[in-house]
Amino acid sequence: MAQAHYPMPAALKDEARLDAARYQEMYNQSVQDPESFWAEHGKRITWFTPYTEVKNTHFGKNDVQIEWFRDGTLNACYNCVDRHLAERADKTAIIWEGDDVDEQKHISYRELHEQVAKFANGLKKLGVKKGDRVAIYMPMVPEAAYAMLACARLGAIHSVIFAGFSPNAIADRVNDCGAKVVITANEGRRGGKGVALKTNVDKAVADNACPSVSSVVVFQHTETEVPWNSELDVWWHELIGNCDSDCPAEVMQAEDPLFILYTSGSTGTPKGVQHTTGGYMVYASMTHEYVFDLREDDVYWCAADVGWITGHSYIVYGPLANGATTLMFEGVPTYPDETRIAKIVDKHQVNILYTAPTAIRALMAKGDAAARGSSRESLRILGSVGEPINPEAWDWYYNCIGNGKCPIMDTFWQTETGGIMITPLPAVKDMKPGAAMMPFFGVQPALVDNEGNKLEGVAEGNLVIADSWPGQARTLWGDHERFVQTYFSTYEGYYFTGDGAKVDEDGDYMITGRVDDVLNVSGHRLGTAEIESALVAHEAVAEAAVVGFPHDIKGQGIYVYVTVVEGTEPTDELRKELIQWVRTDLSPIATPDHIQFSPGLPKTRSGKIMRRILRKIAANEHDSLGDTSTLADPSVVESLIENRLNK
Ligand code: ATP
Ligand code: MG
């Protein structure tokens, strides 16, 4: 299929900080002389002691060394808060939009400083000090950011646990890192309903199941009463009641850990990814500024959750390090109805909107209704992250949300990469729907075949990164061996992403999905993402997931799960039509063997389709589904098993 090009809007070209020539110049410098490039750009962060060393890195099969700015000292919270007080004290740091349409708050940098310092002093009273671990299980309220920043201020390592996780998942994560304190709220609010956060924490720590925990801090977010355990529990407001708003920021080494964060579990058991302070801050803030072409007066909204890496790097650390105004939204895109996202954009005059394909597809399923009653004229730049965005969804996002004038930054990256790796950049190059395009500064992507041979020119293969970048994870908490094994042992000398990609004749990258998801049908390699894109392009299809299953003749057969759009009947007729559709749109080789209609698909809590579970069902191996702890709605799986077609 020929790839459509969308030009960068002319207005943007005149004002953007980059253009093609400037990007190329900076990129070349960043890979030809990373030492001097990062020596210069590392200065964007405020250091207590400047670094004299920049890069000590080595990717070996068994020995991996990753250190950046090693002898510099700094504090991440100081960079996000204190350093803005001189010039931006009255600027809004956080706009909070509640689940309820009538709830909102503006928090200035001055107020942010006060709240964070007070809470840090509160944590000190509970005995939290440098190097301790603190678990954060919070709704999307400003206090979640205060808690993260307060930990960073003290040099404590936070581990944010997504507020949708079960008591077992909380206990696993708390015990894995030996957290001393758990910070939660009495209740969260999502889609008009309460989320029993405190109750979940109670269940997690009951019967001394989390022996490391000595306190549970409870922020009172709603009026709902919760059971109280006076041995552990302490109210947030009581804890900070008589706390001073002066709390010096701890002096941290560049390589001191900043946080631990578990991956979403799409491919297996979640990994406790560990990031450090210096390189992460430099990389998160720099990517945030360049990818979104940030301007001083922008209202920037990343609609992710702080429970994911996107929330860490692009709701909290990146934007606040840049002194930006970052919007935090407590609710869901479809409450009270599908116009919510667009209405928030208008209400707060959002200039930059960064969200995920799962949200885009959910809104797209309602046709153009999502844009009803809003102008979205304030928008300048859009972003997407988390999964490949199929051209159909790209197009809808571009036209329906962006009024056909805002470029989409399709950012490819991972929990492990700390920040955006491959992405379009405003005004640098025309866009291609579904293509992540170009490496960010310092990133050296490459494609290798299954034997590890580097592929040149137009190619498709395994996506690896040839050299370190500052935002890279340093290890998996308590399991360095798994770190080396998972990322560095497959292809010698490279960091392996686990994803596949294509490079086209212009040298642009297109992510094809997890390499585990590539099918081999009668000797033909087929990307599941490509078949899914074809299906979603049909007007009756809201969402599709494609997996392979063992097939006697073809080696692998194609098993398709389809969710139809509202108001459409999932009939045999439609099934036949979809099969024909894929045959003509893509290729007869891609003919689905089975199409199972399903009202929902199994997703991680971050909204990604869990194909490994779908593979098991398609292969009739549903007795051994593997780790399902991060599944958003287990009942979806039961009904899929019951209605499976490959019995
Ligand atoms: P786990 O590693 O536990 O299986 P996960 O990989 O889903 O979980 P994340 O680190 O949140 O956890 O997700 C990173 C993955 O998301 C990438 O490896 C890639 O597969 C996918 N991804 C992210 N952004 C994009 C994008 N713009 N285009 C295509 N895929 C993307
Ligand atoms: Mg992963």
C-alpha cells in the first residue's frame, strides 16, 4: 500500500524550534559525538554539582554498564519545583480536572512547592529517608504528583502502582521492593463511580502480608468513610497539619534511583523497571520540549495515568522540569459521554493533547459524536503512545479531534526507555499515518534479522538500539540478571526492544508490533498490526486483534477477534464480508481462518490488547493463560473462552 503523506502545517513551520536541517544537524552531532552533545544538553537540568563525566556505557552480552553524568549531583524535585519559583511562581503548574465535570483546580508553582515540601516533611516524620521505597496507589489527583515529588525530594524511591490494580497486585509490588510506606486515598472517582483504594490497600496489607510496611498514608479525596487501622493508618491532612513548608531537597548522585515502575504485562510477568535521577531527568525534559515543541504559555495535556511510565515522564517529571502547565484528568474519556475529551480541550484551552490509540479507538467507535459541541481550535499538536496507531484511527484523530491541522506525534517508546525514542517531530518532516518516523537525538535504532545481522536500507526486522541514551533504565529492581537476559542477550551489542519495525525508502520507521506477534503463514511473514489495520478500516469494526494458532497445513493460521461498532449486528454475513475485505485490502495470504465476534477484548490496565492471552485461547490452551494479574476485566476472557471457534 502506498503511504499517504500529510504535510506539516505551514503555520507551525514558521514557529517551530526545529526544521529538517536543524534536526539533522543536532541528530548527527548526538550520535557522532554523544559525549559533547549530552555534555551540552545535560545542562538543561539544574545540577548542585556539575558533572565532569558524561557517558560510561557498554552493551555486552553479559556485562552491561549504563551510567550517565556519573559525578554530577542534583535533585529531581528541585528541578520540577524550586527552580521555577524565581520566574514562574504564579504560573499554573497543574490544572486538575475532576471526574465530575464541575470539579477543577489550578495549582501554581508556588503552591506546588508548599504542598510538596510539607508532605515531604510529613514523610520524614514517618521515618522515610534517602533510599527507602515508598508505594503510591493514588487516583489521578494532584496529591499523586505531590507524593511522587516529595519522595524525590527526600531521595526515597517511589513505586507507583496503578489505581486499578487488585490487592494481590499491590502486595506483590509492595513486597518486591520492600516499601516502608504506602500512600493512597480513601477513594478514587472514575466514570461517576467510586474506586475503593483504601479498602484494596487494607486487603493487601492484611495479616501482615506486607511486613515491610510501617505506615499507610490516606488522602481524603471524597466523603466516603473507610475502615481505620490505627496501627498503620494516618490521614494525609493530619500528617502535614503542623509540617513546615521548608524542606531542603536531598543532594542525590546522578545514578541514585529515582523510581521503580512495573511494565504493563502485555508480554509476560511485569518487570520492575528502575530509573535513576540524572539521565532520566535530562531525557524526559528534553524529549518533552522537542517532541511537543513546547511554548511557555502552552496548556499541555497528557491523558495517561500516573501509574504508567507515560504519566511519570510526560505528566509529572518532563513537563514540570520544563516549567510547563500540565493538565491532570481524573476520569475517563467516555464519561459522562464521548464528548468529554474535546470538552476538556475547549474548557482549558489545551494546546497539546497526548493520548493513546485505545482511547482514540473507543471514541472513534461513536463516529463523529466525540467532537460534538466543541471547537478544539486551541489545539496545535497531538500525540499518541502505547500501541501502533492504525492509519484509520490516525485519520480520525487528525480530522475529527485535530480539525485536520494538528500534526500527530506517534511516539514509540517503553517503560524501559524512560522517554520517547522514535517519533515524528513538529515541522521536521511530513507525516505518514501509522509511522513513528525518526529517532530522537542520541537514539540509534537498527533492524536486525533473527540471527542478529544488521539489515540495511528498506527492510523489516527486529528493532534494536545500538547505543545507550540517558533515559534508559539501569536495571530491574533486585534482578539484574533478568535485565541483562531480557534486553541484551538476544542480539549481542544491542538493546532489544522486543518490537518489530519496518524502514521505508525514506528511512522512516514504522513499528509493526511485538515480534512475538509476527505470523508465519505458509512461509509468509505477516504483521498482526497490518491485518488489524485492514480490519479496523471496515466501517463495522471498532476494534480487532489478530493472533496466530498452530495450523497443520499453513504452519500458522490466522485467528481474528473483532468488536463491532455500536448498532451493528455481528452476523455470519458480516464475517464473510470481513474475510473478503482483508483478502482484497491486504492479500489472500492474510485470509482469516476464524473470526470471533466479541463485545470486548482482554486488555491490560493501561489499555493494551493482551495478545498472549488471545493466542492461548486461539490455540485451545486456555488452561494455561499465564500471568493475568494486569488484566483489566477478567470476565472478558471467560466469555471469549466460552465462545471460541477453534474447539
Ligand atoms: P510488558 O513489557 O510487561 O509486556 P508493555 O511492553 O506493554 O508490558 P510498556 O512499557 O508500557 O509495557 O509498553 C511498551 C510497548 O508499547 C512497546 O514495546 C511497544 O510494543 C508498544 N508501543 C508503545 N508506543 C508505541 C507506538 N507509538 N507504536 C507502536 N507501539 C508502541
Ligand atoms: Mg515491554
